[in-house]
Amino acid sequence: MDNYFKINPDQKGFFNEYGGMFVPPELEVEMEKITDAYYSISKSHEFISELRDIRKHFQGRPTPVYFCKRLSNELGGRIYLKREDLNHTGAHKLNHCMGEALLAKYLGKKKLIAETGAGQHGVALATAAAYFGLECEIHMGEVDIVKEHPNVVRMKILGAKVVPATHGLKTLKEAVDSAFQAYLQDPVTTIYCIGSVVGPHPFPMMVRDFQRVVGIEAKEQFQEMTGELPDNVVACVGGGSNAMGIFTAFLGDSECRLIGVEPAGRSFKPGDHAATITYGKPGIIHGFRCYLLQDDKGEPAPVYSIASGLDYPGVGPEHSMLKDSGRVEYTSATDRECLDAFFELSKKEGIIPALESAHALAHAMKLAKENSRQSILVNMSGRGDKDIDFVMEHYGKDYGIDTD
């Protein structure tokens, strides 16, 4: 594994057969400029020093690893959380947003453009734009704007312009479509800061590299706490940035089982889930090749998840490669399992998780029941402040909570 990050991706941005740069010629020129800049600037002492200073003094890194004592005692296994919910803005997204915005600053860009599903990437990028004094435009599906209202308000307070995506299902895929179209209008003075390990090269690589800090910290912290490595490392997977962030540190440790958890939604009928790796097949979306949920015509299929940040028909190309190699296992959790985990962690540990992160926790709870002697490290990728209004309105009474 010593050369893993030097050879993945290759020079053309491929992780084996996945990834690449499938974009219009005019955009390919800009992507090449970003790639060249990233390879040169990101290795410089000045860039690295500034990013480290931001992480320590602005983001509040390192985030801790926490042992869930009450939950573990009840279920049997030993459940630990990497507390990315304590990262500034409440999720892991700021790790790559500050890196992308810093790169934009070095490139002389004036404006940041991005999509967002659950709103955490939008909030993080709006935060980064405010920090660096840049303009910010966030594209978000109309459905998600209603569902994730608290994050929409946060973005506006931070100075970002929120643009509704009004076509199709009006969720994450459509937000990406809208953001790409806006970026194509002026790729010279703007930069599209993709919110996950997806999109054309170099973004899957860049976002992964900026998120590696999660795994580096978690591995050192876990060993310090327990004297060993975790038996299982679990993370939710939509596009897959938080999962790649924590998995990267353990790829060479065969004793660590790595598990990505996708959204099984309401059922496995088409349009009722977003379990891309489980039910998809290779295809191209938004400028890159990956496992993709497709309809009969080979177009991206409709998807659904209770968690807005996971309802994407594609997945990161590196995840696609790791699925084929067998190094990472991919499974899924239903909406109901996600909600059970959401309320269980809240009541047992005093931590309200993001619905995205609750998918990973749901599977970790299963593992704990099945393997009472094993340790499970979960990437708690975000906090649930953004979800509480939606959850209480639609599911509070189901869990015996007075919503009046």
C-alpha cells in the first residue's frame, strides 16, 4: 500500500476503469489547469502550512474519537465514533471545502459554485467563501430546500446565493446538473467545488486527499485509546467523501474490515432507494465513470433516501474500484433502521446524528449485536441539527415524542 496514493488515480484520473474526465473541450482545459495547480500548489510548504493552521485554529481539528459506553453495553460490541459532527459547521464537509477554497484563492478565482443535498456542503462552502472573501453560489434541489431549511438559512446568513434546482426530482442529482451549467457559463473566474469524491478528475482525488485527515487522526486516536486497530470501520456512502476520508488510513491494514453503508430507502424497487454499488452497473454521470443506477435507456435512474446527502445515483470512482477489488464491503440500511439509530444514539449518548451518519450507525448496531467481542469505529460524519424539524414533523409521534 506504500504507493497506493501515487498510482490511484493514474495520470488521466482513473481508478482502474472508473473516474476520468468526460467533459466538453472548453471545460477540459479548465480542469487541466486545476489539476496542474493542485499538483504543484498542494505540495508547497506555504499551502500546507496555511491549511494546517486553518484546520487547527478555525475548524477545531483534531476532532475526538468517542466510546459509546451505554450503547455498547446494551448491544454487546464496542462502538466508537469519530466525531466529525464536532468539526466547525457540523460535518466533515469543511475539510475539503477549506482546501478547495484555498486552492481557488491561489488560482485567483473570484467565485465558488457548488451543489448541495443535505446542505452541509453548501454551509461549509459558504463558510469557506466568507473566510476567504469570495463570492459563493449554491445550487440545491427544491425538495431539499424545504427538507433542510435550517441549512438554507445558514447559507444565506453566510452570504451565499442559494439557487433552486427545479427540474426532475428536484434533489441532489438535479442540483449537480444546475451547478455544472452555471459553472460552464464562466469557468475562468469561478471554480466548481464539488461536494464529494465524484465528478471529473481531479475532484475525486482532491476531495479524498483533503478528507484523509479524518482517517489519519482516527487511526492514531483509536490506537492511543485501545492499543490496537478497530476490527471494523464503518461509514455511510452517497458520493462517498466521508467514507474515503476514514477508509484511506486503514486500506493497508487487512485486520480492519471496511464497510460502506448505502441508503436502502423504502424498498429496493427502482426509485425507492439509492443503493448504487449494490444495484448499479458501470456508467457515466457528471463527467466521470462509476457504478451508476440506470433506467432501461442507460440514463441515471430516479433515486430516493430519507437522507438528502445520500440520494445520488452515482458513487465515487475510488469506491467503485474498491468494491471490485473486495477491499471494502458495501451494504445498506433502510430509512427505518436509520431512524431507529438516530433516536437510539440521541437518547443513549446525548448525540443527535445527521440522518446520513445514522445509516452507518444503524449497521454498526447490527454488527455490535452479532460480534460482542469486536470493536467498531463509525465515522459520525455530521450532526443532526439540520434534520430535527423534518424528523419530528414526519416521524416524532412514531417514536413516542410529543410534537405539539
